[in-house]
Amino acid sequence: MELLSGADMLIRSLQDEGIEYIYGYPGGAALHIYDALFRQDKVKHILVRHEQAAVHMADGYARASGKPGTVLVTSGPGATNTITGIATAFMDSIPMVVLCGQVASTLIGEDAFQETDMIGVSRPVVKHNISVRHPSEIPEVIRKAYYIAATGRPGPVVVDIPKDMTTPNERYEYEYPKKVKLRSYNPAIRGHAGQIRKAAEMLLAAKRPIIYAGGGVVLGKASEQLTDLAHMLGHPVTNTLMGIGSFPASDKQSLGWLGMHGSYESNMAMHHSDLILAVGARFDDRVTNATEKFCPGARIIHIDIDPASISKTVEADVPIVGPVDSVLKELIALVKESKAKPDNDALKAWWKQIDEWRAFHGMRYEKSDTYIKPQEVIEALHRLTNGDAYVTTDVGQHQMFTAQYYKFNKPNRWINSGGLGTMGFGLPAAMGVKLSYPDDDVICVTGEGSIQMNIQELSTCKQYNLPVKVVNLNNQALGMVKQWQDMNYESRHSQSYMESLPDFIKLAEAYGHVGIRIDRKEDLEPKLKEAFAMKDKLVFIDIYVDPHEHVYPMQVARGSMKDMWLSKTERV
Amino acid sequence: MRRIISVLLENEPGALSRVVGLFSQRNYNIETLTVAPTEDETLSRLTVTTTGSDRVIEQITKQLNKLIEVVKLVDLTEGSHIERELMLIKLKASGSQRAEIKRTVDIFRGQIVDVTSTVYTVQLAGDSDKLDAFIQAVGTTGVLEVVRSGVSGIARGEKVLSI
């Protein structure tokens, strides 16, 4: 058997795991590993400008590809800088492995230079973390880390590697384990047959049903099954913010997404439904509004791989723990062979009601003669890219507008920080996607607040030639904060205004990219076209949009799902 | 409601801190906590007593089960079970008090395990209520020091928590 140092074993393990790219930043405790990286060419390393961005890159890649991303950083500040990225991935159940250098095991606990207890610091925001205690363990630890990250409910796994575990002259036998067995970790492989049967019966008997599909459908690669089941049953489908794309937005059964800024018809349909089929969703507070007023007439079937997500905030009547794809497949088979048929008269009446809601207030906004509306920018992007681009966002109004007006028909293309709400996510996430999908359009829709939280990565884009399109919806304010201040604090704009914005065009140019400013309505479409025609260039498109615009619909705080503001003046 | 949750945990560094961390992260209560290796040295057995509504307790057991190092767990309060806590208590004991304390210790089936001319150290095992009752019986003014182990528990009859 081959003898390798810990550092070489680590890199070989990544090769054997099939890892193509890792994103990271070197430093003292990781130098043996970086040397091992230098002496091979299978695993390629992307040098970011800040460790947080490395994690978001890995995250963007994972969301687009469905495979775990990989990060490599040094100890201390290198490790702590990854925490926001790790927490972002944790909240959205994104598979990833974060490899952190650590001071030598003999120095741990002595407040050594660049020492941080990364196992302790990361514990609340990881699915699991592992400290390497002997170099010979490395192949097994790495195999285990990827296995845990990618199976069950996915999530980030941190591996802490003390420097003396990677010493070059200490060699051990290398063999990459084929299988992992953990007696204490056995994710469900199928749902309970009796519960699935009960669910099928309820679905066929429902009069006002709705399918509520979350990020679990995207992560569980079950869009096809979800779409098939919905078509067989003829039920309306709403998505969570994380579930966007899991059911085609252009399908006539799609009601759009639901919750705080979801569509009027989806919130109304949820509230008045008699049966909710929740698939890979977690009844988040941004969906349910006040849980005690949540959907009073609805019984709930809840399918999720994570039993802890079921009956956490809202009690489920029929809990089903299992992988969404296999449970949906079984449901499809049961519905197919069942003698009972959907109650077509009831469904017809239900759809009539839904169509009335749609007619009353579909997704819409007021046009303006003077201002470019942020919504029309997103509609233009959708037209220009045929709805086929990978779109990442940061966090705020621009994120909501993008989710509302870019109609995603495919999963894995809508990439945002839904759970943690991390500003600074969009650009590095887009870079992670572009690197692995060089032929696709990759857009980062952002705002002048968010983009400045990781703008240094424009430099990384230059180094690795990552021609993403950055669409900056510039309203010269922290729009969502300002909106809340307008609505709840009598327009006292405390710290939500940015007085000295940089010249983004010059900034983009300084980093070696192209900058385009759009501040007149008539320039919007032609200049966007011009930007998208530059396939091999990163174009930073700085668009001056209506600074007074709010995101609507917006649920009324502490109300039920149906209590919404539809504009600045209309409340239902 | 008070619950006793018994957990089999991988006997590895850091595993205990995950359990304790989970309780504080998710705003759950820990009233008592005991932990020690089992006859199988790769496993620790941990007993935690906590309070909460049924929904909170359900979340606690589900969240504990999600920890990779938790091998198995049981809520002992769901069935009949035995619980014991050990107390060592140092009492002022001089003159006529000595006989009275000795009698009380006997009634509670405790043992005096250390004696000086002015102090008795008493060892007492039982459920938590019994230990509370003993402290009440001897009167708090005579109590110099108390140390309690926290609750350990086991199910009655054939039921076992093992892998």
C-alpha cells in the first residue's frame, strides 16, 4: 500500500471523492496542505479575497449542482471568517465540507498564534464537525464528512486539522474507504407505507387542496415527481422561497410562492384550503405569519427527511418521514391505482375561486414615466435570458423582486440565502456557479448595500475569468430596511441611507471589468442587451431604480396568511 | 411537565458539549445532567431531566436524535421507571442534635459516612423528592454543604436501552 503524509492523504482523498474545485485561502496552519495541493493538478484551488466568499462560492456551486462544495482555510481568523458562510449553508441545508487548518495539537489550548476553537465556534451552525486526531484517520474522516454532508437532510460539515496531522515526513498507508458506516446516523430511506396510503386517500378526497413545496424538493431532486403528482391530482401548487423552481412557474397550476412577500393568490389559497400537502418545507415564520391563525380549516400532510422539521411550529396530521422523491413516487403509484378519483366538481369550484383571486390581484406593480422600476428590470432580465439563467441574489428588496418577477421553470437555478438572509452572498455564489457552468448565463442581482459586503471578489473574478453579470438595483438606500421604517417607524430612516456610494463603473473598471450605468428608462433594454452580448466579460450593470418603491404583497405582522398589504394604500 | 431523558452517546471528546450546547441554543431547560461511560467503553450514558410542554419535549428528543453522536435515546417518563439521585450532605451535629440526626438518617435509610466531633456527613440515595424531604426534615439551619449527583434512571422490567 502507498505511504502518504497527512497533507497528501487529504488531497488524495479529495481526488478520490471526485472533487474538482475547492475554494479557499492559505495561511500558516494550512501550509502543508497547500504544498500538497501544489504538487498535483486534479483538484483545482480558487483563491478568494476573503474566506466568507469561499464558503458562498462552495454554496453556490452546491445549490446549482446538487453536489457538496468544498472549502479550505487556515486556522484562527481564516476559520472564523467562514462562520457566516457556514451558517448560511446550515439554515438552507446545503451540503458542504469546510476544511480548516488548526494549530499543532501540542499547542491547542495554549492561546497559540491564530488559534481558535473552531469545533466549539462552529458547533451551533454545522450538521457535524470532526477534529482529526491522528494523520492515519484522514481518509476515513474525509469520507465521513462528505457522507454526512450530502445524505439525509444535507448540511455543512467542518473538519478541523491540526498542523501536525499534515507533517510532510510522517507517512502512513493510504486507502480511501469505499463505504461509511455510522451506527448513530441512519437517515430514513423510505416513508411509512401506512402513512403514505392515508395521505393518498386524503389527497383524493380533498375539496380545497394545495401543495406547498419547499427547498427539500430541490435538494431531494424530486421536482419531476412533484410535477407529476400535481398534474395527476390537478391541485394548485405554491412554493416556498427556497422551493422556487421545483414546480414550473409558468405551469397553470402554479400559484407562485407564498409567505411574507408571496403572491396574493397563494396566500389566499393556503388560508382557505382544507388540505395542505407540505413537501420538504418547514413552516418557517416567514411563511406562516402568526401560527395560531395559520390555515384554520386545513389538515396537514407533511413529508420531510428530517423528523425534527415535522410538527415543529405547526402540528402535522399525517407526518411522513422519508426522502421526498421516494415518498412522492409511492404517492403517485397509489393515486394511479386507486379506485377513488379526485372530486372534480369540488376542484372546479376551488379553481374558480383561485382564478378570482388571481384576477383580483395577480403579481403586479405600478409603472412610472420617470423612474425605472426594479420589477421591470427583472422582467427584462427574464426576457433576455429566456428564463433560463442561474440567478443569485443578495438580501433585501432586490431579492424579493427577483423571486417575484423572474419566473423559474427549473430547479437549482434560483440561488439565494433564504434562511439566514446573508447580505454579501450573491456575488461569490454566482462565481461558484459560473465556474462549474461556464456556458450558462449567470446573473447576480444585488443592491448597492449588499454588493459592498463582498465586492472584493471582483478581483477573484478577474483572476479566474468568471464573466458573471452583476445587476445592481441601485436605489441609494438599504431598501428593505427603509421600507420597514416607512411602514412601522413613520419614515424615520435611521441608518438606512448610504450617503457616499462609490462610482461602481470606475470600481468595476479598476478591477479590470466592464461597467455600464443605466439611469434612463429607454436605455434599460438596449443596454442590458449590450451587457449580455459580452459573453466573456464580467459586466457590472449599475441601474438607478425608483428609490421609493416597496415590495408588495406584504403580510401584515402577526396576522394570518390572508392578511396582506397589496400596495402602500390597499390592505386586505 | 418534568421528563427524564436517557441517552446513549458515542464516548468521544466533544460529544457531551454538543448535547449541552443544543439545550442552550434552542432555549431548552436542563435541570440535572449526569454522564458516565457504560460497560461498553465506546458508549456513554447520559441522563438529563428537563421540563417543557409536550411539543417542546418532542422537539428535544428529535433534535437530540439528530446529533450524529447520539446513538439512541428514550424518554423514561413515558413508561414506568426507576430514578435515583445520590446526595452527600454535611450537617452540624453536636450535643443532643447528634442522636436526633442519626434517627432521621435511619428513617430515610441513609448512612453516616464521615464523623467529626461537630459534623456528620450523610449519604442518601433516592428519588429527588426524597432528598428534598430529608433536607426539610433536618432543617436548613443545620446544613453546612450539599452535593447532589443529578438523576440517573432506568426503565422497569424487560425494557432496556442498548444497541
